[in-house]
Amino acid sequence: MPEGDSVWKLARRLDRQLSGHAIARSDFRTPRLATRDVAGRTVLGHDTHGKHLLTRLSAAGSSPPATLHSHLRMDGSWSTLAPGKRLPGKLQPHVRLVLALDDGRTVHGIRLHDLELVPTDRETDLVGHLGPDPLRDDWDLDEAVRRLSADPQVPLVSALLEQRSMAGLGNLWANELAFLSGVSPWTPIGDVDVARLVTRAATMLRHSATVEGAYQVTTGSSAKGDDHWVTGRQRQGCRRCGGPVSVQAEVPGDTANRRTWWCPRCQPGPGPEARVRPGAGGGPPRRSSRSSRGRP
């Protein structure tokens, strides 16, 4: 599932494939950018902030360096094809961006969301609202603790999913961190050791992103069905006590209330009735509608 570590690994792959190559032709297939053109620019590299991907491009003529911003959400992807290769026909309707490179390869951005193209010195317009990210060089543990602690009554999983408090944690990590903390997912964040929680979260996210074979493995075992403590284990049971794992369905369209797994025996505390109500609580006020620049 696309989370901060997913996007970080994607950025490293795109660095290997694209950095240093000039763009011979560009085709933006989204109304906002339909008339824009980045041909003649060179791909300088990629950066991430949470779940946001930033593709940095060189200056072109009198135009300053630019940054292409995208968000994968749940279904976005990037594909780089060798010269003469074609994308499968079933994917063609979902292409939002095509970049033809100077060596004949073609890059397709598939189901990309929130595409924006801005001068690089204006990147903060797109990601400045996000909280500290453990995968960035400017990671600030104390600031993440401060933001997560700002509203102590918010349920643990909702607090961890709030990208303006700490960027990069998605539903998998929120569920697994609640289990490893030994509390119900809906325990108020103020009732746990937030500094310890943030330190563990940062360590796990970095390990997942950077260690071969460790991607989104939370248990230490990469064997299929054994890689998570509770997430997706409603049929297998709790990996620690063997008891049943419960699952609560997500609230559609509500990023604070995603599908949640927990072991009632190992994780005592409030149940789903303690969920954040849509539009209530959860750190900084939630926007009633999100523009492409406000997606967490």
C-alpha cells in the first residue's frame, strides 16, 4: 500500500532511471496542465515529503527550475519503458503524463493524482503544510511529538494518519504501531508515551524504506502472512496471543477513520465508538474540501 516508504523507494528507482536525462517531449493529460510543456528540461532528481513525490527539473531558457508534484493515493504508479515498447492498452485511458527521454525511453505516469508544476522555489506551496518526515534530512522528532500531542484526546490511529502532524505514516503503520504500543487503536494519543511512539515509528519507516527485504515488514519475518502483527489477519488471528483479530470498516472519504485491525486481548482500551467524528478533532482543523494542493 502506498505510504511514505513506498514513495521514497519509488523516488530512488526514478533517480536511477531518469536523473541526468533530458526530456525530448512531454504530454500532460490532465486539464490543469494540458498546455504545459517541459521538453528541453533535464531531470535533476526526486525528493519526497510524506506521500508526495517531487520530480525536480532543470531550467529551460528563461524559465527557472521547475518541480513536478504528484500524489499516488491508492492506485498511482510510474512506468519507464524501453525504446519501442508500448504500455498495455488497458492502462492507456489512465495515463496522466508522458515523458519521452533523450535515449528513446518513455515514462508514463499512470493514475497520478494532484499533478502540479511549479517553480522549484515554490515547492512549499504544495507540501509546506505537511509535518516532519522521518525519511527526510530535515526530520525533527521534537516537532513531530509536539504536533501529535497538540490534541491529546484524538484517537491514536487518527493522530498518526494526520499528515500535518507527522508525514509518511499510512494505515498499515498506524495499525501496527497501535499493536506494538499495546493499546487500542482508539486510545487517546495523550494516554501514550508520544516520544517513544514517534521514535519507534521513525525507526520502522526508515528500516522499511532502506533495508533490503524489509519493506513494510513489521514483525521481523517476511514470510507471507507472517509479516504483520494484526493488519489483514482477521482470518489468521493475532500473531502474539493467537486470539481473534477484529476489523472495523473505514468511513468512506474520511482519512481519519480508515479500516482498522486490532487484537482486543492484546490491545485493551476504547472500541470503535471512540472514533473521531468526520470534521471533529484531530489536530489542525480538517478542510471540508481539499484542493490538489491540500492533499495529505
